[in-house]
Amino acid sequence: MISIRNVTKSFGRVQAVRDVSLQIRAGEFFSLLGASGSGKTTLLRMLAGFEAVTSGSIVIDGQAMESVPPHNRPINMVFQNYAIFPHLNVRDNIAYGLRRLNIPKPKQAEMVDEMLGLIALPGYGDRRANQLSGGQMQRVALARALILKPKVLLLDEPLGALDKQLREQMQLELRLLQQRLGITFVLVTHDQEEALTLSDRIAVMAQGAVVQVDTPTGLYERPQNRTVAAFIGTMNFFDAVVHRQGMPEVQVQGLGRRRLNGQDGGRPDGTAATVAIRPENLTLHSTQPGPGAVEGVVQAQQYLGGRQMLHVAIPGRTTPVAVAIQGPGDAFISSLSPGQNVWLTWKDDAVLLLDAG
Ligand SMILES: Nc1ncnc2c1ncn2[C@@H]1O[C@H](COP(=O)(O)OP(=O)(O)O)[C@@H](O)[C@H]1O
Ligand SMILES: [Mg+2]
């Protein structure tokens, strides 16, 4: 549906987007995820045609977009600050984009009613927009964009202005709406949880470039580098050095020498690397369970509702290691308190070797 080929955008000396290439499929819920300033909005605005590309090309639905103005693209856009008109009622806000299309009034009314049903606000047509809650306003903005039946809907941090509870509810609604309509959604967000729950695929952006494109599971389980691993979920990082004399191993800060099941990717002897382990892949023991276990001291316990995180200090390392416990934990876990000695183990296949940096 969307083909972005080597697109770069410069504002004077600032390169906002650097050589980005992406293929987005029809009907896909695709997200651009990255910290503030990583180039997400600029990329979205080039798709919408509000910004020209400096170099590269964009093809949407088989058509090169170079000389196509925004209103002729098969696309519509929803912004963070629901750009709806406060003095118009809901019905007129939703019908706004139909005005220049020469659609008979009764047909327009029918289309608006359909949209009011879709956004679960039937009967709200005559309300003034400034009498709505934030979540309702954002749904009206969605309806206004969707009534034109775009092939692609672009959403720039559309839930950013809502409080947490409403945001989570709207996330679910957005996903259901997208599935029902089968429209291609491209969402911009800096919220990794939002991207993970909503998307079929995610492009992680940093400093204007795409760092990795993958499914939510793929990004979580197989991050290609430290930037992605740090951005998605919680991760323990350990500095490491590859050793290739005899059996390939890594010397890991705080963990000693470790085998890495062929994960070293042929890195030469002496290469600096990063070892990454998710908190849920570490296990705590009250006594030494065997060779290879690492001794530490509980520093803090963090209750997260439904799960908890234990922070364990180990020698040779300044940052404590985070260990996740699902549910209430057993008698040993409940008995833990700061200052207590524990032993850590992990499954070798849960360890990722990434580039240093
Ligand atoms: N119109 C502009 N003029 C100059 N610099 C811009 C302009 N728009 C964006 N930038 C710069 O481009 C970079 C990317 O911005 P943006 O695409 O808004 O990032 P994001 O949406 O990921 O927060 C930033 O450094 C920003 O300051
Ligand atoms: Mg932005």
C-alpha cells in the first residue's frame, strides 16, 4: 500500500529523516515508534504531502506521490490535538470534509449517522463539540477523517492528550475500529506500550533513521541492537568481551565467562559486546543452586500489581540486576527483603548478544 524508498528530509542543516525505506501493507496497523525528535512526524507529514521529500520517493497505492497535493492523496490524518471546530456541532464536524464533494444532503446525513455508530456516539450529533470530553472529541476527529473513506489513515500521537485510563480504553477502540474497517493505519507514538499493543508491525526510529522493523514479539525477543532493546520493555545490559580461543565464550561483567550457543555471530576475539537478559528470564534462589549461579544482595522490591520487580546488586556492576516475578511469588519470594543474600540463574538461550554501545 505504501512504499517509502530512501527518503531523506533536511531542514537547512538538520537532517530530520535519513534514508528511510519502508514497505507498509494494505490493511496493516503500522507504527513509527521513537523518542521525541526522532523524525516520526516529519515522515508522516511527507506521506500526507504537507512536506516535500528532499530526496527519495513515496508510492501510495501504486501511484507516485511526488506531484500529488495532500487533498488528492488517498490518505487522511488525525492529530494529537483533535483539530475539531468547537463552535460546530458533532454532526457538522464529522461532515466537514464532505462539503466540497457534492454529496446530496440526505446521503451526507446517512454517512454521518454511520460514523456516529462506528465511534459509539449515536445521539451525540447535535452536541456542540466544546461540550464533549477529550476522548469523545478524539473520536469525533477520527470519524471526520474516516468519513472520507481514505485507504490510509495517518495518526500522529492521537491519544497523547488523554489521561492514562482513557488512553488505554481508546487504544482498544482504535484497534477494533481498524480491524473492522480494514483500512491501513500508520500511527506515530513515543509510547512503546501503545505501539506494542496496537501494531501488526513497528518501525523503531532513532535520529531520523529506522533502526529495526519487526512485529511486537520480534522486537521484544530479537532486538537487533542496544537502542531497540533499551526502548522496548525492561532489559538488563552487561558489558562483555568476546573470547574465541578454544570454545567461543564471552567474558561478562559481573557474570564471568559464559558460553553463548553460537550467538557470537563470528565476532573476532576481543570484540566488545553487550549481553542482554530480560528480567523475566532470571530466577532467584535462596541457596547456591549449582555452578554458574551468581550471588547478589536484594536492594529493592517494587510491587507492580500482578507482578513484582526485584533489584539485586551483584559484585562488579554498578546497576542492580532487575528480576521479574509473575504473580505473588512463592514463600521464598514473599520472605525477601532488602539486604538479603540471593543467587541468580538464567537459561542460556534467554541471553542475547548485541553490539556494544
Ligand atoms: N519545520 C522544521 N524546521 C526545522 N527543523 C524541523 C522542522 N520540523 C522538524 N524539525 C526537526 O527535525 C527533527 C525531527 O522532528 P520530528 O519529525 O518532529 O520528530 P518526532 O515527531 O519524532 O518528535 C527534530 O530535530 C526537529 O527539531
Ligand atoms: Mg512528533
